[in-house]
Amino acid sequence: MTFNGFTKVDPFLLRQYTLAQRVEDPQLFNQVQSAWNNFVESGQIWALLIGLFVGYWFRSMSSG
């Protein structure tokens, strides 16, 4: 059903979209802390720091 070029949305569909936004673990701080600990323990932090250093060094060598 259209009205002035807009399609009428069934309210039942809107309720389904709202229900689809459930969060499994609402403790956001714990999720961030767990992700950070995994980032550090897996050594990815060293890859990030080395990459930043090498990128900055390469940029400074190539821009001058």
C-alpha cells in the first residue's frame, strides 16, 4: 500500500526489528577489557607500535 509515494510499513515488522537488537552480554566494559587483554597477550600491540614507528619513519624519509 502506498500513500503519496511512501510505502506503509506494517507495525509488526517494526517490532521484529526492535527484537533483533538484543545484546547477548550487556556489560560493555567487560567486553572492552577482554578485547584489550587479548590484544596485549597475543602480541598485536607490538605489531601496532612497530607499524606506527616504521610508517612514521618511512613518511619522514620520503617527504623531504
